[in-house]
Amino acid sequence: MSLAEKFFYWCDDNRRDFKREYHDDIVKDFDADAEIWEHKTDPFDECGYYSTLTCVRFSDGSHVSFNYKGE
């Protein structure tokens, strides 16, 4: 199982809250060597909160993206 697959199980087991915690902190607690960046799905959205995805490349090369709710 890749780190991308294990990540969400780990988040559930550790009760991580995507709405209230910084996504960078959640990811780094799981994999300190992960690469993290943001992608805006709608460049015309002035707020950007709902149209921003957190993208992650884990240290094993697997990757995942998720929204503000962790979905």
C-alpha cells in the first residue's frame, strides 16, 4: 500500500481535522519528506478557499490532492 493510500487511514486514526488544521502540518506529521503545493482550480475565484486543492507528493513517489475538507 502506498503512502498516499495510508495517509487518509492515518488521518482518520489520528482524528486530524482538515477544516481546522493547516494541511501542511497534517501532511508533514505523516511524512516529513513530502512535497506540498497548492493548485487553484478556478483562477477567477477571488476568495480561493473553495477552489484550492492541496497537492502532495509523498516520499515514496505516490501523490494525492484534496480540498479544504480533505476530500
